[in-house]
Amino acid sequence: MNPFGRKSLHALLSAVVDDTLTESQAAELSRLLGTDAAARRFYVRYLDMNAALADMPQRPAAVRLQTLSWSTIATSAAAVSVLAAAILLVCLAPATSDDRSGVEPGSVGQVAAGESPAVSSYVATIVSASDDCVLNGIAISVGERLLPAPYEVADGRLTVQFDGGATVFFEGKPSFTLHSRRVMEVHRGTFVFDADKFCESIEIVTPYSTYKNIGTRYAAVVSEQGEEVHVAKGAVRRTAEDPARHPHKKLIKAGGGVRYSTVNGETEFIPLDAGLVSRSLAKRADSAPVSQRTVVADFAGDGDQLEGHASGKGWSEAWRSDLGFRRIVPGLAGSGSVAVRHDASGEGQSRRVSAAHRRLEDPIDLAQDGVLYLRFVVRRGPRVGRDVHRAMLVLRKYGLTPKQEIQRGSLIQIALQKDDSAMIRLGDAITRASLPQNAEETYAVIVKIVSGRVKPEQVLVRVMGSNRWAHAEEPEEWSVVSESVATDMLLDQVSLECASSSWIDFGELCIGPTWESVTRLTSQQ
Amino acid sequence: MTKQHESNADADQQLFVRLITANYEHLRRYIYTLLAHEEDTKDVLQEVCVSISRKFSEYDRKRPFMPWACRFAYLKVLKFREQQRPRRTVWLPPEVLEVVARAREEDEPVLAERLAALHKCLGKLPAGDHGLIMARYLEQLPTEQIATQFSMSRRTLFRNLERVRRLLFNCISRSVLLEDHA
């Protein structure tokens, strides 16, 4: 393609992406693409660049649904855009920029002082840590989410898992900076990187090199004297920061090691240190006993209606229900369990909406640092037509009107709806994911709420089939992950809400401090 | 269902989530190349993910995921075009769409390199141009609002966007070329 053709294509393709193409331009574009291989390559590269630009971290205006009703949310094109962006465990703001200039020192998961008002998105999770591990001066908790920020490990060892799946084990008083879910700097220390072909690639920048994994397990030791790299699996592409001293680019394949000295500038091939590369830290089993569970609703007792039932613990009052729910036995956990049912499926049943509310003894304060887990069990009948068929749990502030809730963004909603959708609303941010579910099958919905004084809040939801969740460990992947949102909500009421022309059952609900504390069946206590 | 079946199903679900997560943006860019429309792309992408989840048991683990997923995406794009009446001017004929899809598949390694270079090139843009890109893509402001914010007419805005995209595109091409020769 000649320069004239290239210039012409720039104009055409710019009109394509700005949606200003005329019909004659469209015809010209079709002709070019049908006849010219170079034009096709140009087209593909140009549109790919545009698509990548549209993938920059964002907070769509569409999610600020302050005045929209639920029905509007379900049908608006804006909401559809959020829905699509959230398909299956997709962080709405995958940080793809490798701009490192904006990172300020911060404590664990903390947004640094002086940071721009935009809310940072979490990029990784601490999945294991030794008991003596201290990160940025604070003893850390497994499960804690990490924001882009610098981190110093004074003592101990830990493993960080990026949201794209790769894990990095650290030891030797490491110092590192997370820049995004794909870029990290390691200033010093030892790290072991582990990823397979299904994980997102991570760029690790050291003082002397940039490493990019290719389906890899590799280890590196970074010190003032230089660094050495050992590759056990796959390959690593190293780009030297100082090409004058070392080869600019080097593919290091599995089975060997390389030492780069900054003292004499030498590169030395060394045998693989299998011991170094195999270092890891087992996930710390959280042995929190079930008794640490703080809130349980099991719906036990007598009578058909939920209204007035006060079984369970951690509540300041009995259920308040609009009579839409009735109790059924057995519930969703077999003999001895009880559930509550919304039923609009029977003849003469015209009530499509049911709701029940109960106040918590101890409010959930999202202005405090911490992680909280919540689990409820749900089973939904066959969806009728294009019904929304929604089963939703809401955490809210007692006493606010729906309008005030929306205006203040003061609620968390977790819903399963239609045949194949899950939704999180955190404040004014809505995230939806496509999650096919079977009618009449029981699912556990396990919710992790990350909160902090300074750091943003985030809600992660895992939907699991019956019989799998009771013994499952906290997963590495979540079904839906909300945006990171800065809020100071104080939530003191739990609501169960259904909107369906079919039937929906809610089984046991519990809230606790750990994954294990909410995933033990009541019958196992 | 036996425990073995449950365990397999759980492993399948985990693998599916991992694969979709890792390749989600890649799939989105693939579909966008064929549809050249952001909203349509989101609609089709959602359909693709649902289809893949339903057909996931047919996925051969020994083969790479993306070509398999792209095949779904391509078929969904065709179906989408059949079902939707053309509402835009960019509606490539099926035979052109096919060769574009093939061109994209052949160009994937280059596209990966270009994607990496994009971030560096964004950092090299002059402040004003960078602001324009942020307003258009990061903040997704309406055209009129960007024009007002940057004190320019709508026509001038489109010209400026074209110019900045050309800067970026050329910067990426140079960067990839340099990397190739390094």
C-alpha cells in the first residue's frame, strides 16, 4: 500500500470508529478490504488499536443510575453495556496501562494520600502468608485485596495472586510495586512466578530487566549486585534495562539459569536451581470455627409465614415480611432444613414480588478495614417467558427510602436473574455477568465484601452448585467481581427480594468473618 | 450425580472461568474488528460467552482456546448480522468479512506486539492529545461535550481525533519495527 493509500485509509477508518462514515466511503472501504491484503492488515490493526483504547480503565457514566428504577435498569442500553462488560468474572477496570508515574507509597491495600480522586481498582489478592509476615508495617490477612501501590515486606513470606491468575511468591524482605494487573516492579528480594497458558501474562520489571512470562514457572533473585533467573517451565523473555552491558533481548528457556552481574557486567549461564524455583507457601488453612459465625438465619420454627420469625442469631429483631414468603420443609439442605418460598406460579397467584427484611444486631461498617463473607442458598423454578425471575439479597441502611438509597448509593445488592445472569450492585456501580444456571437446581451464592477506611470497597461473588460449596476452599476465581467503589456505607438490614412469575426458594443465610465460617452447613455444626 | 462427575464439572467450570477471564478482552477486540461497533460488540460478546459455556464440554483441552473461541465469535457475528437489519453504513459483505477474519487470525502475533507498544505510545503523546484520547475513550464523553471541553467544533474534533490516532498508530508501527530489529 502506498503512502497515499495509507493516508486515505486513516481517514476512512477514523470515520469508521467515530461512526461518521458516509455511504460512499463505506463502499470504498468494502472495495479496498475485498481486494487489498495490505489494506486488510491495516484495517485489522487500526480497529484493534481502537478496541484496545476502549479497554482502558474506566468507570462508565452508565453505571451512575441514580434516578433509574429497576425496570429501567434492566432494559436500558446503558445497563446492557455494563452487563456485557462484566461477562464472567471480569473486572470492570482491568488496568492495562503501564504508566508508573502515579504510584505513591501506601499501606496495605491503601490508596495513597495525594492520589487523584479517581478510585483505584484492586489488582491482586494475598492468597497465602507466613504467620510472621508483615506488609507495609501491618500484619496481613490472607484474602486481603491489593491496590496498585508500593509494598515492603519486613518479615515473612507471602504469595500474591494477580487477578489474571498468575501467582508470585515472595521472600527475602522483598520490595515491590504493583502497577496494574499486568505490570509489577520488583525492587529487591526473591520471587517465584507461576502461571500457565490460561493466565494473563505479567510484566515484571526489576532494576536491570523486564521479564515477560510465556506459560511459565520461574524464580528470580534481585539484589544490588545483579540478579539471577531460573526457569523451570515454559520460557521467559528478558529485556535488559541497560542494553550496553547485556544483550538487549533474550529468551530464557526452561531448564537453566542466567546470572546478570551489575558489578562487572557479565552474563553467566548457571545450572537450574530447582530448590529455588520450587519454593512456595501452602495456602494457610483458615481454621476459624463455625461458632465464629456472627449471623445466621435458618428460618426454623413453626407456622407457614416468614413474618415474625425470629430464629437464628445476630439479629436485633424478627423477620418483617409482606406475606409474600412462606416457609417450606424440607429446605435446601435436606432433612431438618427450612427454606422460604416466593411462589407466583400457582393458579390464582398474582403476587410477582415478595420481600422480607431483618435488622442486624451489629451493623456492617464499610468504613472499617476488613473482609466479610456472606452466603445464602437459592433455588429458582423455571423462568416464565421473558420474566426477570430475580432472586436478590440486599444489604441496606434501615430507614432509608428507595429513592434515598439510590441517591446515596447506600446499598449492596446481589442477584441471580433470568436464566443466566448474576448481578452485583455496590453503591451506584452495577456489575453483571453471564452465568448460566439450571432451573430447580440449588446454588450457594458466596459473597466476599472487602472494605476499608481509605481503600475502596469491592464485592466478589461466587455461585456454586449444591454439594460442592460446603467443603470448597475459597476460590481463586470469582463468578462476578464488582468495580472498586469508595463508599462509607453503614449497613444494618438484610432484605430478601424476589421478582418472578415463577417460584424462588431461599435457604439458610449466614454472615461471617471467613470463607469457612459461612460455608459450613448448619447440619454439620 | 456422582462425586467424580461433580468434581469434573467443578474443574470444567473453573477452567471455563479462567479461560474466559484471560481471553475476554482479546475476544472483544476480535469481535470489534468484524463489527466495528462498540455496542454491537458487547451484545455479541455476551452471546459468545454464553455459547462457549454451553459447548465447553466439546472444547479439546489439548488445543489453544482462542482459535476455538474465535470460531464461535465469527459464527455469532454472522448470525447477529442476519438477525439485525443493517443499521449502520459499515456493514461489510460476507465475503469481505471472511477475509478480514482470516487476516486478523494471521496477524494475531503482530497484534499482541502492537498492544504492548500502545501503552508506551500513549505515554508519549503531547498533553493536549493525551487529554483528547482520555476524554474519548477513558471518560467516554459524548462528542459534543468533548468539543465544548476542548473549545473546538465537532468537525475539528473529528479531525483531531483522526490525527491523534494516526500519531498513535505510527508510533506503534515504529515501536514494533524497532523491537523486531533489536
